[in-house]
Amino acid sequence: MADFDFPDDLIELERSAWEAIQAGNLTVEQATAVQAGVTAFAAAAGVSRYTAEMALKKAVRHAEPEE
């Protein structure tokens, strides 16, 4: 999977949504905001939305521990 330089606000949106998913309280508004952010990022980067979304999820949900 390609490496992307996601903007901090998109990382934070996904992080917040992931925490909400884990807590069982994700809202439609949160999900919509993440989807819109991913779609805009993918269009600007010239990649598929799916590829960008999977890379973002991996970056947030499976981040390598900082040393």
C-alpha cells in the first residue's frame, strides 16, 4: 500500500471516528466528515478513494509505535 502524507486534520478526523467506533457511538456526521475528507484528499492526490481510505485507516488504526 502506498505511503501518503495525510494532513493532520484528516488524521484527527479518522482518529476521532475510530475512537467513536470502539466506544459504539459513531455518528453519521463523523462518518460523513471522514468520508468527505478522504474523498477530497484522494482527488487532490490523484489516487482512488479506496486506496486513500485504506491507507488512512492503516495509519490511524495500526500505527507503528513511536520510539
